[in-house]
Amino acid sequence: RFGWKRSRRRAGVRRQRHRLPAAAMAAPAPGLISVFSSAQELGASLAQLVAQRAASCLEGNRGRFALGLSGGSLVSMLARDLPAAAAPAGPDSFARWTLGFCDERLVPFEHAESTYGLYRTHLLSKLPIPDSQVLTINPALPVEDAAEDYARKLSQAFQGDSVPVFDLLILGVGPDGHTCSLFPGHPLLQEQEKIVAPISDSPKPPPQRVTLTLPVLNAAQSVIFVATGEGKAAVLKRILEDKDPALPAAMVQPRTGALCWFLDEAAARLLSVPFEKHSTL
């Protein structure tokens, strides 16, 4: 569903099935788990996948590509590889991209903690996506108003959808299992009506944030979780093997879309469920 196998053959990447004892093989892995030998290889493959998904969507009925991005290490990863991966489609194609953010900190865009600010500096300066197609919060508003304002922008951009349907969401996962600004045990995990919610008591600073809710995450056509480093290994085992229902990242189960995990070897080191190992020839 991601068009991943085609790109793998073209890129000269060898796929290896991770072999496990028969008892471990009995429980299928949720979604597709892809493990890369390094974060650099992961980033290059992620960029190719985004470019392929964009091309497929632009040829589809809607004729546009709606992408939702998360922050953290994804910013530098995408800034390094996505411009070159997407370039063959030509500059005119970017006029039909719609870019949103899965969550955002309520800080000025010039602040080092601003996800949009980082993307603006490192990625959007290299991709000619019109400013009108980049959906951001208004950080000058109080957090409740900022959430309502961002929800209005999403509703206008996704007219006809009762809940915005992104073509692709790229999510991260914290060592505590949080994704976006949805944290374990937080009341926002029960939110079913709002598409965007404010949070004023984030356990991870800064405390005031705006986040997409689970109904939006689970309405997406495709969701990719990206996790790298040994610090993510324990929580990935809880999500992918133990299926711990208390973890927000485990609650992301697209109703009709595809779910995929992109991990490096360090993040995947505790997994015993089947996964696909990718390595460059």
C-alpha cells in the first residue's frame, strides 16, 4: 500500500526476513515493521516513501497530497533527504501539497522549540510549497483559542471530510509511549469530538501545546511511526509485542489505512516479533 517494494528494487536494497523460532512466529506483527541498519538509511528510505506517496496521491481523485509531520529528529532527517527525493516530480507538484503538523508547542515560530519554525528553516526553504498550503497554529493566541483556530484551518483545508483525512502522517514515539502531544493516562486520550485539542499540562516541556486527536490519527490513509536509538527499544517492545493498551502510540490503529513502523537496529534490538530487515548492497 505504500509502494515500498517498488522503490526497494530500484534503490538496490536487499530485503531479509528476520527468522524467529516457530513459537515467536505464531503472533503476526501489527502492521509492517521495517528495520534499517542506521538512522541515515532509514531517513533515505522514508524520504523515498513520502515522494512515492505524494506522486500516487497527485494522480488520484483528489489530485492533492496531504502530509502531517511531527517534530524532533524527523526535522533533520526529512530536511536531509526529502528535497532530493521529491525533486523529480517538478516544482509545480508542490502547489498541490497540503502540509500540517501533528502537534505544536505554543511558542513563537522563532523559538528553538517550534516545530513549524524548525521545518521552515531546514525543510520548507528547500521545498516550494506555497505558504497558503502550510497549516500552522497561531502562537500568539491562548492555547484553547490556538487549538480552535488550527481546527478551523484544518476543516477549511479538508472540506468534505467530517474528520480530516491525511494521506500520510509521520509520527514519533517517546520513551513513555506518547505520540503527538498525547501522553499516557491523560484525559485527551478519551477525546472523540474535537479534531484538535489544547493541552496546558504537558508532562514534557513546554507545558502548553496543541495536538491532533486520536480520531484524526486513526482516519489517516497511511501512518508511519519512526523511532531510532536504544532509548526507544523498551517502549517499542511494549507496543509491538505486549500491545500495552495504555500507551498512546499503541492506540494509533488507522480504521482503513496502513500502519508502518520504521526503526533502526538500536530501537528494534528487543523485538522478537517478525520484521523486515533492510540493508544497502
